[in-house]
Amino acid sequence: MCLTILKFSIFSELRANEIRLRSINRSGQKLIQENDNYRQAEIEGMLEKLNDAWSKLRELSNEKGNKLRQADAQHSYYKRLENVREKLDEMGNTLDSKEIGSDRRACKQMLKKHQILEADITQWDIKIEDLVNLGKEMGSDGHFDAQNIEKQSQECRERLNELKAPATTRKKNIEEALRYHDFTFEIEAQMQWIKERLTATTSETLPQDLHQAQNLFKKHKKLEGEIKGHEPMIEKTLAKGEELLEQKHPEKENVSVNH
């Protein structure tokens, strides 16, 4: 803001003085055109010096204005870089976490958060690439701090690239944890199902008459049908456990206990 005000102030002052300069030149030229003016050469010399000084002032002013514009652009650029660094720190701290979820629900929540993080990495990759290209353009335009600007933008790009591999690893770890908790959830569900059916199969109630015997027989046949129909579900759960063991899942010891 201060740089903008300063540039406007300089420009306004030059504009005001340029009007006065034109007036002086017109007055001087009028005197020169008067043939009987014996100080014609002196007036011409004075105007030449004045106009040379003005040209030099305008040149220096333009140079100063260019530097002020570059300083303004530099300030804005470094502010954007600082925002990038803050975001990179935030994402880096998240990826440094070893927490991958202690149960099925927690794993799903962490996986959703990680998907948001991956989307952030993609978005910031684009933003940083834009900053890198902008830094190169500033360098092409002769910015006085071009070398440092390009260096810092490249460092941000490299730092973001360094987050991509840990992001992939963390996602894999969370997914593996979720697979394990999905397996234990299914095991518990199947054990509960078996427990409920065991109650019926271990009942020692004996029929007191033919009607009771027929009803118990019908219930038993129904139970046999349920067990046979549910067997593929049991096999599917056991197959998931075998797959976790074959892939040497980090929780393979716990899988073996539950298997």
C-alpha cells in the first residue's frame, strides 16, 4: 500500500511540473523568435540545460518507478510463498502422524481426511507451478531479486514433491488397517451368528408328544438350512483372513488368533 501511494505521489508531482516546464519552454521560444532579442543564445542555452535536466529526471523517475513496481511485486510474491510454506508445514505434520485408526470407524474417518489431503496436494501442486512460472517471468522482465525468487519457488516445489511419497505410504497404511478392522468386524459378526445357532443346537429339551416332536424336527431342519446357506459367508470371511496372512499383513499375528 505504501509503495503504491509513493508511486502515485511521484507521478502526480512530475505531471504538475511538466505543465510548468511546457509553459517555460513556450515563453523561451517566444523570446528566441523575437529577432531583436540580444540574449537569444543565452536563452537557448538555458532552455537546453533545463530540458536536459528534465529528461534526466524523467529517466531516473521511470527507473525508480520500475524498481518500486518490482518491490511491490516482490512483496506480493513472497507473501504468497509464505502461505505456501504454511500449508506445506501443515500437510507435512499430518503425514508425520503414525495414527492410522484404532477401529473400523476411526480408519474410515482417517481415510476420508487423507483423501482431502491428497486433493490439497494436487491443488497446491498447481498453485506452486503457477508461482514458479511467475517467478521465471519476473526474471525475464529483469526483476532485481529474480534469482532469489526463482530459488525459493523451486524449493517450495521440491518440498511439495517430497510429500507425495509419504502421502502414498500413509494411504496404504490406513487402508491396510481398515482391511484388518473390516476382517475383525466380520469375524465378530460370524461368531455372534454361530453363537445364536449353537443355543438351538445344544438345547436338551425333549419332546413330550408327537406334536412337539414334529415342531422340533421342523425347527431343526430350518436350522440346518440356515447353516448350509450361511456357510459361503463363513468361507468368505475365512478366505479374507487367509489373504491377510499370505500378504503378511502387519496385524497377521492378530489375524491368526481370530482366524
